[in-house]
Amino acid sequence: MDKLRKHIEEISPVSNEEFDYIKTFFTEKKVKKHQYLIQQGDNVTCEYWIAKGVFRAFYLDNEGKEYIVQFALENWWLSDYNAFFNQAESKINIVCMEDAEVFCLTLTAREKLASELHKMEHFFRMKLTSGYAAQQRRIISLLSGNPKQRYEEFGNLYPNIMQKVPKKYIAEYLGVSRETLSRLYSNSH
């Protein structure tokens, strides 16, 4: 829980009493490599803060083709947010890529926490804002960037992911073949 407090305090400092209250809203969960946090069709009841580990969020189409939506590492928040906020069935899968530890927060708990502590409402708003901005950057990069530009931008923004995630998934995320990714990687080193 110390990591969670440090994470919250990057945006909103809290007192010991406030944090003692905040932590009552979270449940801790251990997740094994290859275990799903969310599968398509699940009712999404939680969002997750990653204390340790790496996750891959992806959409699987009717032909079984996987489209990676996001990677998430330590200190990131993750869920199928459309399903979470609308209390609907998930359209994406979230799978653990290495043994992990997450803290789960339900929508009801999130709303109660935000309404009772302005600091937490501010924290959640800042996190959603930065997530939305990152999503827009990704869409623009996919629409307008060539493979080299996408690779360089991704490497600059997320060097930790480049180190932790297998190249085949990075290629898929960037919308390039493994061969193209290898060529881009070789040319940049």
C-alpha cells in the first residue's frame, strides 16, 4: 500500500488519516502470467492500479485476429473503461504478461471516494485526462505516422515497455510486421 500512497501523492498529497480511509476502498489481487484480468464478454466491475507487472489489453475480432489496444506497467491504471464506466460487457481482453500485483477499485467505491475527498476527485480527473491525451496521441500516430515515426515515438514515450514486452507484441501494437520492427530496431542501434 505504500506504493499506492506514493502514486496518489504524485498528484494529491494526503494525510495519514486520509490514506487510511482511501486504502479501505481497494482490494489487492495477485495475478499470474497468462491470467486474464478481463475477458471479452465479462461484466467489468473494477479498474486496476498496477503495483507490479505488465499487462496487454487487446481486442479479438471475429476471425481471431488480435489488435493490441494498450500495454500497462507498474503505476498505470487499466480497465476496459467503456465497459467499466457504463457497467457493460467488455469488448477487450486484458492479460497478464508476467506475475503481477494489482489493486482493484470498483466504480461504486471510486465514485464514493471522489465525492468524499476532493483530493481524490482531482487525482482521478488528472489520471483520466492524461490517459485520454495518450490515447489521442496513439490514434494520431497510427493515422498519420509512418512505421519509423511510430516506432521512434513509442520508444521515446515508453522505453520501459520496449524492454519488458516481446517484440512480436510491440510490432502488433505499432501495426507493423516483425521483420519491419527488426529492421527499425537494427537501424536505431
